[in-house]
Amino acid sequence: MIETFAKEFMKKLKHEKGFSKHTLRAYHNDMTQFDSFLKDEKCKNLKRINHLLLRKFLAILRSRNYLRTTIARKLASLRSFFKFLNQEGVLEINPFEILRTPKQTKKLPHFLSISEVDTLLKTPDESEIFGLRDRAILETLYSTGIRVSELVGLNEEDVDFYGGMIKVQGKGKKERLSPIGSYAIKAIKEYVNSSQEHRRAGKKKKSLNRNAPLFLNKYGSRLSSRSVARLLDKYLKGTGINLLTSPHTFRHSFATHMLDKGADLRSVQELLGHSNLSTTQIYTHVTTERLKQVYDKTHPRA
């Protein structure tokens, strides 16, 4: 019933909002699920959607043991879609506006200690090309706090070796310049210099073209986000570090360590590429929580 409108909505998200393929897929799945629900309820007219029907949909989501965060995301997707229908004049009101989003339990991000970061950074075997690549990847993730999707999207030309900056394409295809530390710059230089032959052997000598990927797989093509996750899993084994650590953990660690050392919240927001300060504020809860633990453990009258 909503397929035609959904196609127009997806075009808007892709071209005007610049959403990633992953986000677009999630929106599409959420709308497909709701459309199936409407068919099961024999609701053939969007104007018949009311509060009671939405409460039933919410109850079904809960009965399937979805996490609160997943339910909240699904409702947010549908709320945006029906807002679009309202703006297009298809509906006079957005029925999702009156549906309260379930309260979410605040989940503090997992981060590494500085010593754990040091341990991981020393793990790759730097006597071979892919060890140098992996060291450069880990150094870059921690040095810049960029997302793994931003990391694999980096091209050779995006790195300013002398100025110590990288050009990052973030969410919504927004570009930003991000500082990168000397250790990461050194690791990238060593990797690039040692991999010239591998780069030339890539598909149609990609390294000679513009937009040559910075980090390559064994075939000379751009490395994928999934490959970065796999290589991190490999290095985690045997270190004693939490195996739930992911590439995104480096981002959490970057922000937490910066705030611990006195960085202001607004600067960390810009470095992370967050559009809203509220997204960055979760890290202040992390540092405050740890301070409380230190206080409770060490103060004689805590």
C-alpha cells in the first residue's frame, strides 16, 4: 500500500539527505515491515491509521524481543516517512506524532584504556606489507577518531603528510578536515612506500588514477569495512582485550581520552563530525562515571 510513496521518500533521503546505503536499507526494511503489518490488519487506506493501530504495531515489535534501541529506530524511520506524506499533502496529520517512543536505557560506550590501545597498535607484524597496512589502519582510527566507513573511503590524495591533516567524507557526504597525529602519519608513509608494487598490480593500475584508495585489500582494490573488523578480531585474540572491541571502539576511545586530557566538548564534537552536541555528550557520562569509580575506590571516606 505504501510502496509508491516509499520510493519517492527513498529518493529524497538519497539525493537530498545524502543517506548511506546502510541507512537507506534500514529505512526500506522498516517501511516494508510496517506495510506487511497494515496488510495483515486489512488496512487499505493510510487515513485509517490511528493511535490504536500503532499501539498494536508497537506491541508486536515488543513481542518479537527487539531491543529498545531497534524499536526506537524503527519508529523514527516511520515517523519521518509519515511526516513526508503529511508535507506532500497525502495525509492531513502524521499519526506517528502522537505515539511515544519507548524510553531507552542509556548505554555507555565501550572504550579501551591507553595501555590497551598501545598493546593493539604493537600487534601487527611490520615485516610484511599487510602488517604495515594494519598498523597504519589502527593508528589512523585512534589518531583521528573517524568512523570505519570514513577510513575505508580515504584516498591517497586525502592525506596531507606535511600539514598533518586528512580530508574525510562523513555522513551525508559532508566533508571535513581532521588532524592526524605524527605516529599515524609515519605508519601511513611506511605502508604507502612499501606497497607501491602492490598498488601498481591493482585493477587497471588504480594507484595512477585520481581517487586511488589509501588502504588496499590483497587484490589491490579498496578495503571494506567488514575486512577492517575481521583484521581487528584477528589481533584481539591472545591480547586479553575485550573481544567485543570493534573498529568503532577506537572512536569511543579517541573521544574519551581527549576529554580526559582536558579537550573541550565542542572541539571533540567537530573532530568526530557530530552534527549535534548532544551526541558527543555521552562521552562526558563515561568520564564522569569513571571518576566516580576512582573516587569510591580511593577516597578514605567515600
